[in-house]
Amino acid sequence: MFQVSVDETFSAGHALRGYKGKCENPHGHNYKIRVTLEGPELDSIGLLTDFTSVKRVLREIISGVDHKFLNDQAPFDVINPSAENIAKYFYDETAGQVSGLGSGARISSITVWETDTTAATYWP
């Protein structure tokens, strides 16, 4: 099995609904997203998938949340914009597009860092 990862970053604000503490107040993060893909075979030139194509997919999704208040953006206007929910959101948004790249790779996990020392991971 082969694995590759692509990292991207964005900045956004949020407030955790129902949380008792500082994070219930509006605040922001410089998020880092890591998409990890896996697959059993490489293509004819020795790649699992093209990093550039995965970055393009990620950047398109990021453009909808970058420098925004997440609580005002779907689906976070309904669900809490926690790191866990953000990781699942990025999975939902990228899974179909990555499978459409024709590489045979699938997403094995998505990790979202809110800070250098705190992260949440979603895997299907």
C-alpha cells in the first residue's frame, strides 16, 4: 500500500456553540489541512496521484472558507465549526473530486490543525 499527503493552509474565525470557556467567543486560527491518500498501485510513471491535482481540489474548497467566519458558512451555520467537523467537511468535499482524478487512490484521512500542537483527524 502506498500513501501520499498534501498540506494546505487557510485562516478563518469561528466560535464554538455550547462550549463553556474562551472558545465560545469569536476567535480565529491559521488552520493547516492534510489530506492523506492511499492505494495499492502506482500509475505507469510511478505516481499514486498527482500532488498538483490534489492541491487544486484543496485550494478550491479552501477558497470558500478562507478569511471567513465559519459560523456564517454552510454547513457550519448548522453544525459546530469544531476541528473535528472541519476535518469531516473537508473529507466530504474532497472525496468525490479525488476519486474523479482517475488515480485509483482514495482518501485515508484528513487532519486539521488549529494550532501547531492541536489537531483533529477524520478517516472514513
